[in-house]
Amino acid sequence: KMKDAANATSEAVTDAAIVTKINASLMADDQLKATKIDVDVRDGHVTLSGTAPDSASQRRATTLATAVDGVRSVDNKLSVARNG
């Protein structure tokens, strides 16, 4: 049981670290830093939600998230903003 608890703790820390790294990557990107993107990670599986300014930025968010160590998959649920 202790080993299971330790594994669960290390996964939670890893997930938290992944969220931090993805958020940092998004904030460092000129196209995405002004957007509100929610990042959720569970066992290395990332879900992005919110609004991207355009489809290129939507794809870029997936690329940035995928590049982070520990990410197993990315589910991009970002919607593209409609101007006007």
C-alpha cells in the first residue's frame, strides 16, 4: 500500500509539473500568451480547453503541450474565437 501511495504521489507531482511547464510554454508564446487556456493533466494525459484566437494558435497549443516531458497525449478542446 505504501508503494501504491508513493506512486500516486509521484504521478500527482508529475502532473502538476506538466501543468506548470505547459502554462509556461503557453505564456512564452507570442500568439498564445494573451489567451485563457485551461490545462488539465491526469496521468500524463493533457486536456486543453478555452479559446484560441485562430486555428494556427489552436494547433500551436497542441504542439507546445506535446513537447513537454511526461505528456502521453493531448486532447485539444480549444474553440477558435470568432471575430464579429
